[in-house]
Amino acid sequence: MVSSQQSGLPRRLLLQAGLAGAAVAAVPLPAAAASPRAGWQRYVIGPGRRHVTPTAVIASTGDVRNPEALLTRGGRVTVLTRPRPVPPPAWPTGTTATASSFHDPNGGNDGTPTTYDPGNAIDGDPGTFWNDAQPATYPAVLTVTTPAAITLPGVTLLSNSDGVPVDFTVETWDGAAWHPAATVTGNSAVQAPVRFTTPVTTSGVRLTVTRTQDTPRGQYTRVNALWPGIVEPETPPSVTVDFGRIVVGYPRVTFARASDDHPGVRLAFSETLRFLSDRSDYSRGAPGTDQYAVPAGGADWLDRNGYQSGSQVHAEGLHGFRYLKITLDALPADAPAAQPYGQVAVDAVALEFTGYLGAPGSYAGWFLCSDDELNRYWYAASYANELTVDTFRATDCDPRDAASPTLEGKLVLHDGAKRDRDPYVGDLAVSGRTLYLTHPDAAAAARNVLADLADHQRADGFLPPASIFNYGLTLFEYPLWWVTSSWDYVLYTGDHAYAAGYWPHLVKLLDGWYPTVTDGDGLLNKGLNNTGGYGDYAFLPRAGRVTYYNVLYVQALRDAARIAALLGHHAEADSWTRRAATVTAAVNARLWDPAAGAYLDTLDGPVRHGQDGNAIAVTAGVADPARATSALRYLGTATRQPYGNAFMDNDTLPGVGGATQRVYAFTSYPEIVARFRAGAADSAIDQIKRMYGWMTTHDSGSAAWEGIGPGGEPYEGGFTSMAHGWSTGVVPALTTELLGVTPTAPGFTTWAVVPHPGTVTWAKGVVPTPHGRLTVSWEGTAGSFTLRITAPAGTRGRVTLPDGTGRTRVTVDGRTVRGSLPELGPGTHVIVAR
């Protein structure tokens, strides 16, 4: 739930926007149609054109005239006015500052080290700050010493919005001892005037912080300034607009005019109302905003990465966001190029959209069923995936050290719209399938990533998970996702040339590197071959023989065997198939916990049971039907949350708080698939509705949060990506499992239709193939089940009717069939079971 206090927006404006005290549905999901057979096109969320404009003005502060004019181009303009502020008081020359600790410097936007030492609190520049060392220890103490005694009525504490001191004391020095001057508790203000009871003459001020706000990344204190005197906070003029959904691209602001004193504007972006403030919810640069100095004659400003004036007035360029806050303000360091006062008239605000432009005409595949909620989630997730399909550019990749000349200018699948704007192959295992089923014309986005990672294979066979750290990041299981994603790409596209071209890399990985981390039982063992420090998809501190790593290994070996068979390498196909059987047997013998009726997370640590390992054990065929039913039953009771199923059943993972309350759509996807395949379609649909229903009806309304944490909040606060490709698994789950359509040979030369209806009474859709459209629809009633298939030329397939359809008589194209159903060729076929 989002309150006006949480968002920092005036309640009056929130009420006008219909947002106060209510969950936020960020995407314009349409109301249910009068007819359940209404066309699927009405669910499409994409903006329809590259030039995207906001849908609402939700707040304004300070001196702003005509804020609503931002929604219409031409005619009236929005005018922000701010008088020249009185400079804050400065410390006398020669004043020094020390602290109990401070953070080490790190690289800034231009490569210059950013410092966090105590002198930043008294340097007169609010853009710099003192940051205590990490991990923080309290009390955190800042001591300011003047060369001679001065008289103070009080002090003013200016902090960062992500490091606000909550409880603190202020003391003064009389030449012999420290004396209390003020005590503050429960502070939440970024700028906090602290008045002394009576003015104090002193040569020193000591600030002692005993508590700061909790942030997703811990607690820390950030003091931008400790001013010697009382500075009352002012409200700078600002306007906040809502684009109605998360968008990605280059912001554009058209200024009609400005005063001639170089007024600046600062743009802050957020995917959520919850984390909207004077700073962006996530920023690749230290200021947390994009800056622009408005010329007197106005300008049509397209926000691109770089500096407007020498090394001043910096903007990041591309952003992923829903909300945009424009404030008449400037950084002190940007003077005189930009000043925090004057007047600007804004004619229009827009965004030049850079993601895949999804529209009804662009969808090669679609889905529709009798359950309106499922339809909404399918298209909402597809839109989230469209936001991640973009050209790789060093100017807007994230992190900055992910820049790669071999990816530059190529279409890729980024992790998210906001971050990470770097393709990770684990995410591709989900987002790639979503892409193939909706917009296969962009399949090169997946191939480009897979090929580039293979081209950077290490000499020992290990494959990097992404381009970050010059392809140096080490995630233990991510090379296995490269194998499965490569097979998915070949399976859906039929690109034999890719399989043949990267065959040597596959052999080098599976017969070179992974044997070096395999123990005597045939199990992968993280820690062998100096892999103890390797991470995984969530950088979890797991080591030793982990179920998830090993069942994914089984899946990768079987997928690799399929690639080998396709290319005629039968010796490798047989070898990898035998190895998969060995690992399967070892997992069932060593990692099954009969007491819980589920697979252990690891043999080498406290007893716990993970969603990832248990789910993939089912989808990879490691679990027999009895174990599959038992493991899924256990997950359904031990990890259930109102917003999905948690990824762990207890909190014994060291350094990972709230594991039993953390939900990843990434690891929930295989569990949902497993439930469909294990004959528990109703529970799969229930899990979809809890997780995707929560995401789409809570701020920001996106269907693809990177992760959900305690209380159903974004699991890493504003840092969380709210449009993440790895969370779009509802698309392939509903198409391949509920509708039931999957390829069984590369390029859909053969396919299977195996519906799992559950509570759904009818479903239909189109699955794109290299041969043309594969159209499937089915409808079930109490006494019959009817399935219609139109298959393109050059394909053939098998059908398995769902259990419980009452098949006393089955007809295929009007002819009664006894026994197994025949293989179907091209053309239209109708199967009826009564």
C-alpha cells in the first residue's frame, strides 16, 4: 500500500490522482470485456509509438503555475519560479572536521575517485557528503573544530535521502569539555534545523548519530552539510508526471523560455511511487538526478549521457521509470553554468522509447483464455520483456564496467529497463522463451548475447555470465544456463548454424571445466577448483553439493545431448546422457530428505529446502512422479506467501535476511511449470495469481518485479528492478503448459500439444514457428473436450489429451480413434473426447 507519507507527495494531489491509501496499478490493464471471447489485442500494453507522453500530473510543489499544461503541447505552458536563495552560513576559514570512520573512495561517473571523508560536511558543497565506513558501527561521530570561538543559535543538518540520521545528539565544546546542546529522535527530514535552547559560544561542534534509517543495503549515515546556524528548509518548485506504466528511453523536455540567469532543472526518476523523491530510485551517477541549464530562449532538450558545459551539468541519458519529477534547482558544483533559481516555462514532457515497440501488429504469437486475470498477466509480462529488448550502448549500460565493444550497437536482452542494463545468461533462460513466443523477429537479441558470452570463454572452459568486469564475474551455475538457453534458441528458431558454430565451446565447458568441480559421487561441488568464492543467480552464500546446481546440471547435460544428436555427434550425446543419469541417481540417493519429503538445499550446511532445487528437479526429470508430488506439496505449505512462494523454507542462509519471505519469479517459474506437469494445474494457477496478481496490483503495477521481499515490498527497495526479464515466466508457462504447445525438434519441425486446463474452461493462441503459425484452441465442458489445431507445412506433432476428459469416445477429424492418438501433419485438425 502506498500512502502520501511514504511517497512524499501532498495527500491532496494523491487524492486527485486516485492514489492515496490505495494499491497502484501501474499499467493500464483493461477491464473485462462484455464477451469472454473478446480479442486478445485489447490486452496489449505497449505505447504504440516511440514518442511517449505522460498520462497524468500527480503532484506539484512550490511556485508552479499551470502544472496540468504538461499534458498538452502548445498553448499554455507550465511555469516554475524560484527566487535567488540566501546562501547558507559557512564555517570560518581554517575549520576542520574529523569522524569516527568514513567510507573509502570509489570511482565516480568520469573515473575521478569520489571521496566520503568528513571534510565534505563543511566544504560548502551540498553535493558532497561524509559517509561513515561500511559496515556501519554506531555511534557515528562527526567533530567540527573552528580556529576560534563562534556563537551559534543552532546548527542545520543536511543529509542524503538514502542516509538520513534518525536519532542524534549535538554537543558543543567550551575549551575543556563537551556539553549537550540538543537531542533529536525520530528525524526523517533531509534538512533538519536544530535549535539550541540559548545561543552557545563554542570552538567545536560534535554530531553523534546513534540510529539512521534502514535501507535495503543496510544502515549508513550520510551528511552533506552541517551548517553553522539555522537554515529553514524551502520547497523548490517541482512537477511530477506519471507515464502510466514503466517506460524506457531518453526523456525529452521542451522549454518554451527561461530567465536569463541560467536556471537549472534537475530530473529525478522512479519506477515506483513508493521510492519517488528528490533523487532517482536508482542512478548510475552520484548526484542521483539529471541536470540541465535552460537557455533563455528555451530548448527542445533530449536527455543524453554527457555534460552540457565542460565538466559541469551532467545528465545520464537513458532511464527506465514510470514517474518523472522536474525541479527548478541546480547542484552547487554546476555554478555558474546552472543556478538553482530563476524561472523556466515548460511546454511539454515526453520520452523517446527505445525498447521493443510492442503493438497488436507486432505480436507473432498470442494467448487468450477464459480467465481474464491470466490474460492480463501474460501481456503485462510480455510488455516488461519488451522493455529489456534494446540496443547495447556503453553510454547507458549498467553497470558502467559492463561496457563491451563486441556488444556495442547490437540488439540484446538486458536484464531490466532500469538495471541491470547488461545481459545475464540466467535471465535469458526465461526472457528468451518469452521473446520467442511473442516477438521472434527479435530473436537475434538472444543469439547476440549467447554468441558473445561464448566468444569470451575462458581458456579452462568456464563461460562468463555477462560482460560485467570485462567478462570476469564468476557465477557457478550460469554456464549451465548458457547450455539450456542455447538449446532453447535452437529449438525455437531452428538455427543449426549457431549450434554448429558454438559446438566446440559446449564441449570445452562440459568436458573441460565442469569435471574440475565434480566430486567422487558425480555431483557438482562448489568449492572444488577454487570456486568457493563463486556466486550464483542471487549471490547466495551456498557451498558444497547443492541440489539446485546439480539438477540444473542434469538439465544442461540432457539439452547438450540433444544439440550433439542434432549435429551428429553421437558419442558425446551418449556420454552426456549417461552423465546426466549418474548425477540424477546421486541427487536422489544423497540429497533427498525423506523426513520432509523434499530435496535438501545442500548436503553441506544447515537443513533447509530450496524452491530452485526442488522445482528444477521436477522439470529436469530428476524427481520421479512420487517425489515430484511430495516435493511440490512441501513447497506449497512451507514456502507459501500471499505474494507467491518463497525461495527457501527457513532463514539459515548466512547473511541473507528474510529468505522465507523473499519471492523470486525467476525460481518460481520452474515451480509453476512443475505443478502443471505434475498434474497440479490448479495449484500452478493459484501460484500465478498470488505472485503476478500481487505485482500487477501493487506499486508500480509491473508484472515483472526482480524480487519481492518481506511484506510484499520490492526486495531491495528502490534499487529493485521493477521490470525484469527473468520474471516474465508466466508467458511461457501459460503458452507451453496451460495452452500446452511446445516444440520437440528444432524449428518446430515436430511439436507437442499437451493441455493442462485446471480451472480454465477454454484457451486459444498462436505460437510462431519458422514454418508459420501454429494455432491451437481447446474448450472443456463437463462432458467433452474439444481441441483444434492448425499446423503449418513442414511440421508434424503429437497430442496428449488432459487427464479427466472422460474419453469414452475420441474422434480425430471425425474418425473414431482407439488407443494412442495418431501423429498430426500440416493443416487443420479437430479432436473431440466425449
